[in-house]
Amino acid sequence: MTCKGICIRHKAQKPVGSGRYASGQKRCQICEIFIKWDGLWCPCCGYRLRTKPRNLKYKAKLRARKKLQESRVAKFIPIHV
């Protein structure tokens, strides 16, 4: 499994104000690049894409962002009885 250069077409720009994983970007360890891709496998080398950070500090940030987003969505959903 080696990088064939196909991933360059899917290269993602760093988002302003939020993290890469929070905005839906994924990282390939082989190609060493963040890409915007819907699948679980790299389109270039076929390696499994990382969807969550490994560092504890960034894991905590991602969890906090997801929890905040869920609470915002829950506030706007009307409950019909």
C-alpha cells in the first residue's frame, strides 16, 4: 500500500473556527493528508481513514463540540404529544 497521488484531488483545506474531524475531514496515515471523503477507505492507497483524533486533548475538544451541537439541535426539535 503506497500513495499513488490520487488523494491530492480530495485534499481538504483547514477549516477556520472548528477542528478538522469536527468538520467531517478524515486523515490517511499512509498519504499523510487530510481529505474530504465519504468512505472509510482512502481512495488513493486503500488504507483505513482516521475519523477521530488520537490525542487526548483533541478527543476531549471533539466530544465537547459534538455535545454542544447535540444540545443545540435538541432545543429546536418540537415535541408533539
